[in-house]
Amino acid sequence: MSATWLAALLLWAGLPVVEVDRAPFEIRESSRVIITAETLADPDGRGAIRIIGDGLTIELDDDAVLRGAAADTDPDQMTGIGIVITGEDVTLRGGTISGYKVGVHARGADRLTIEGVTLRDNFRERLFSKPWREDERDRLEWRQNDDGEWMRRYGGGIVVEDASGVTIRNVRVRETQNGILFDRVHESRVYDNDASFLSGWGIALWRSSGNTISHNAFDFCVRGDGHRVDNRGHGAAAVLLTEQSSQNVVAINSLTHGGAGIICDAGDEAVGRTNPRDDTGWYAERGSNENVLLLNEIADAITYGIELSFCRGTMILRNQINRNATAGVRGRFAHGSVIMRNELEANGLAPADGRTPGAIALSNGSENHIRQTWSKRNSVGLSIWSDPNDPDHPREDLPWFMANPTEATGNTIGSNRFEEDGLGMRLDRLAETAIRGNEFFEFEDDTMMVMDEHTQQTVRRLSDPSIPGFTWPSPPLPGVKEPRFQRTPLRGRDHIVMLEWGPYDWSRPVARRSQPPADRLEYEVYGLKSESIDFDLTGARLLMHEHDRTSAGHHVHRLVIERVSDAEASYRIRAEDDEGNRLEHAGRFDAAE
């Protein structure tokens, strides 16, 4: 349908129509937008399309693609912002945004609604880690963002700053580094979205509180090849809550195959690394506190399912936390947490350092309550310890340590079930620990519970099973989609396959090197759906072809190829499966890693 006929149809429907054919383009009234230019580069970093005014509704035509760069542009060369929103009570609906550093940027846009927008093929960094080695250049730095560092360095599908009452729903993000970034955003709702197969964060909150994040899929938010080398997540996560992001609800989400599932960190200002204050009392109970993590699927993370650092009052309730490499829940200086009615299975079976594996591992935390939780086939069911020389968090000269407890004291452990774990409970250097009604199944006597002498002298029976001040939360949870367990066909960390620009999404056949380059090259081929495949090579000869399967049964073909002659450096690999899926891969024997 031509743009003229489409405009006439929309006008007949009572919607003013705007044809966007240049950038920058300002929109100051409610409109239905048709994109007529193939590419619309942002000329000055203030947006290719600029929505200015309050109370506007802007609808992009379903077929509209706002593209900031040619389709063959390297992702780390994409610049600018697709749409900038500066008014209040604005609704942005529909369309696809590609080829920008940031898809949508809204500042001061109270009561903004973004719905039904697709963001794909936007900025993402080139990844340098390989299956045979890690590269520190892939590490994300998320501890600074007061000057917009997240957006400037890493980009994002949607970035919202200094706003409240925001709603983001039915948004899809792919082939982009970050999904949704909130900077000082409060009392907002994010639901029914799918921001998956990204190389950074599904959603990240900075100084943002009182938000509800529900019924979303933030899967395969991961970078580096850490699970194949040493289980390093490089700072990627499905959900990041940092720098005093408190009282948020994260519920009924799918958070699988990330660098981590959820990272909840107090932030550098909260502990005194930045903006130090003379008043030590300001740091008392300072952190990303009282967040509720409820009914999520958190699985197959390279590091931890949930990571808490310097946080108070976190509620971890009724989550499925499975197959995370180092630990299901890892807490450092976490206080007043309630960990209740979770199911944790097969966590900590591939720890990075040997110190903190297991279902739940808490160090230097006080008044944490672990209740009615089921631990099954983990390396360790529950570890709690006090370590004044914790190598993960050395006692820096920070005011937070002077204003908050730093010893493991007053923790309670009641009515939990431990089944077939390598070790049931390990308690070390604790004070005033209370225990009651825990059950152990399929254990030898010496693997049920291990305590050091100091803990044995101070442990007591938990006389009152109630938790002081705890009320089971019942927050409103907007959304209708069921994202959990939809990635079951990809369960297992071996389905994290990293490519040059991010994680493989299993939608097409790919080939990647599995060993350093040499005269003979080793490849892994994924996504072909037949066991018997004939590979056609040009410029190389096939020395070996083996068939394998992933833990969930997907086909993997392993190849070894070598040069045909010293004069021929380039080669091509072609294949097709029984369903017509085709692989075409080109390379050079003399290419760098």
C-alpha cells in the first residue's frame, strides 16, 4: 500500500497523519506516523523524531521502521537516538526502531506510556571473549550513572530519566545491548515485555524506587564466555537494582541464562565510595532496600541467581531458582532478608572459586530468615558464615561499615527441607543463630550439618517461628502474559552460545570457532535440525565431523577444517538440514581471534 493511500485511510479513521521524511522531525500534536525515509540519522544526538508537548498520543504505523543507520552498519558504530520525548502524559505506540545508540529516550516524562514497540538491531559492543579465554574488555561498569554514563557508554532500547508513573508494556527488544534503563524513575510499571538475547541488562534501575516489574521475559542477558572458562558474568544481568533502588517489586518474570539473574546492590554512594558525608549516621541502613522478589523463574545464570550486596529487608519469596552455576542466592552484608518458600535445585555445581557454592550462601549478614524453603541436589543447601577477611568484599575504610552490623548474627533457619544436597547446612563463626524444624533426606550423618565450635556454643532453638515485622506482601501485579518456563527447550547453561555481538538466539543456523585460529580450525555448528548433514566447503577441506547434542537435545555439529593450500586463506562452509534451514559461513585462516 502506498504512503498516500495509507495516509488517506488513517485520515478517514479520524487520526491526523504525519509523514516523516527527514531528521530531525518535531511532532507537537497527536498523530499517526508514517516513515517514508529509508534511514533517518539523528543529526545532533537530540533525536531523529522529537515529541514535544503534553498529553500527546503518537502511533507508529505497524509497518513503520525508524532506522538510524544502514542495515549493514556494525552495531558498535550506531549512534544517536530514535525518538526523544519531553512532554508529560505522552503515549507512544507501535512501530519498529533500529540502528540507533538509544531507541527511545524520555526525560521528565511523567505518566509516559510506551506500548507495542519493537526495538531491534540497535547499538551493542563487540565482544572480545572467546570459548577458550575471557577478555576483561567485556566487563560492564555499572557503578557510575549520575551523569548518564549507562546511556552514553552502552545505549539501550528504552531509557527513561527523572519521571514517575511510567508504563512500559508489550515491548520487544532484540539484538541490542540493554533493554530498559531507568534513572531516577519512581512508581512506574513494566509488564508483559520481552527483552531477551541481549548483551547487557534486561532492565536496570538506578536510584529508582517503588516500581513494579512483572510478567516479563528478560532471558539470555549475558556477555562473555564465562560459563565455559571460569563462570564470570562480566556485570550482565536480567535485572539490575542499584544505587539505592528500593521498594521495587520484581514478580512473575522469566530471568534465565543471564550473567546473573538479579543483582541487588546498595551502590557506591550508599556505602561511601562516592560523595562521602561527614555524618556517619546517614549510612545506617542505607542501600537498595526492601525490594520484593516474588514468583520468578531464575535459572541457568553464569554466576548467581540472586546477588545481594549491602541490602536490607529484601524479600525472596516463592521463586524457582535452579541450575545457577555458583549459587542460587548469594548475600554479602545482607541484613533482615526473608528467604521463604523458594525451590532451589542443582545450584552451585560449577563454582568459580570454591568458596561460595550452593543453594543459599550468606556471608557477614545479620537477622536473615530462611524458612520453608526446599533445597534439592545443590552442592550445599545453606551456607552462612562470618568472615572478617572476605576476599569478595574487603573491609574498606568506608562509613557504611561503621554505621551497620558486619558480623553474621541473629539469623534464623526454620522448617526448611534439604534433599540430596552434597552438604545440607554449613554454619561457620556465627552468633545467636536460631534453628528449628529443618528436615534432611538422603544424607549421610556427617553431610547433614556442619558447624564450627563457636557456632555450636551460641546456637539456640528457634522458639517463635514467626518473623518479627514480616507480613506476606500482596502487591498488585499488572500483566497477563506467562513468561516463565517458556525457555524450557533451552534449559541448561550449555545453550549460552556467545557470538561477536551477543548471545545466539537459536533462530537460525550459525557456526563459530571453538579453538584459537591455526592452520586447522575447529568449529561448532548450531541450529541445524538434522543429525545427518553434508557440509560443503570451498577453500578448505573437512578433516573431522562429529555429531553431538546439547543437554536439551539440540543438534551440535563439530568440525575440523584445514587449508587447501598456502595460497588460499579464505574459505566458506555451507550446509542445509532436512527442514530447509541453511548455514552459510565465510572466514579466513589468517584472521585474528
